[in-house]
Amino acid sequence: MQSQPELFTAEPLRYGNVITLSVPDTFKVADADIYFPDQKLMVNRLSVDFVAKNGELLDFFYDMTKQEIPNYHDVWVTTSHLVAKGRYLVELSFE
């Protein structure tokens, strides 16, 4: 998203700690069939190590939320392939 922001669409914020983004399903993603299942949700909690190593990137996304708490401990990622819309969905939830 940082290198090609024009490809991403941000959905309206529904919750203060969640951002929802989508990208066209023509965007090249390795193992897309695994990470973006057709019409199903895949939910994963990012490991503590991943959060620690990628804090700057996660802070970039956290700044897009309406969260008033100055930090987060856990990050959940929900993904899906929205076939009818031709989009990959990515939702980040900061807790």
C-alpha cells in the first residue's frame, strides 16, 4: 500500500480500532488461494515477533484508525477474496 496507494480502497471506519482495505484481485499475491479464500474469511493473529519486527509498518496502518489508545498489543488480520467484486479484502484489528 505504501508503494502503490492508488490500487487500494479504504472502507469507511466502522470501529475505532479496525481498518478495512481492498485491492483488485488482479494484484499479484503469492499463494493468493491460501491467504485470500473465495467468499470465506481467514482470521489470524500476528505473532508477537512479527509485530515487534514490523512495528513501523503496523504503526502506519494504526494511524489510519480512530483509536484513542496510544498503542496496541495484538494485531488480527482478516482476509478474503470477494469474487463478485473482484477484490481482495484485508482487515486489520488492533487490540
